[in-house]
Amino acid sequence: MSYSILIVDDSLPMRSVIKRTLKAAGYGSSELLEAANGKDALELMNNSWVDMIITDYNMPVMNGLELIKALKKDDLSKDIPVVVVSTEGNASKIKEFMSSGAHGYITKPFTAETIRDLIVTILGEVNYEEDFDDSDEGFDF
């Protein structure tokens, strides 16, 4: 099954890494959208439906926590699963993300398997287009 996944991160290289990771994890046929911050993500969502959001926490304009809170206030977006991928790894910050409505949290650095396993838990299994375990791209971030 194909999904629409929005990647929100102010770092273009990190968005590229997450896109490559998603493709290696079997989500290559999914529509992979990008935004540089929470505000841009909300604007993009005015014209595009997304099945899932993967967001960083530390971003200018609107951070990941503010994005989650804005999504949860809107009836159209409140049920969209959100996964936070961030360097913020302390327990109180993770608890804050989860209590605000995040469906999962991944600490950077991460592996492709970590993202794949969490997304499969949330969205369901995919048909793998690439052999995930034989990838030579070095997806340990």
C-alpha cells in the first residue's frame, strides 16, 4: 500500500536521509512530502492529505511540539499519526511529546530498522521494493 508521508525538518540533508531511509524500509512507492518547519507543514497540508508526519523537534518558526499541538486542535488533522525524530533524548521531553499526541519517538542517531519498525506498527506492513537488509547505503544515522 502507498502512503503520503510528510517529513518536517529544517535540515535538508536530514530530510534526504529520512527519505532514503523510508525508501529502503519499503515505502518507496509512497508520496514523500517535505517541509522545513511546522508552519510550512501546516500550509502544505492545506492542499495535500498526509497519512503520517515525521517531524524534528528543534526547528525555527514552529517547532515539532508546536506542530503536534496545532494538529491536535484541528478536527481534520487530529488523528494523523506523528512520529518525532530528534536529538532531544531526555525522558521528560519524550514524555511531553507523547502526552501532546505523538505516536512515537525516535532519537537521532537512528537506524533504518528503527524507523521501519515504528512506521509498520503505525501504518501497517508494506511490500518491500528493495531488499532492506542487503542495502549498502549505510543507513545508520
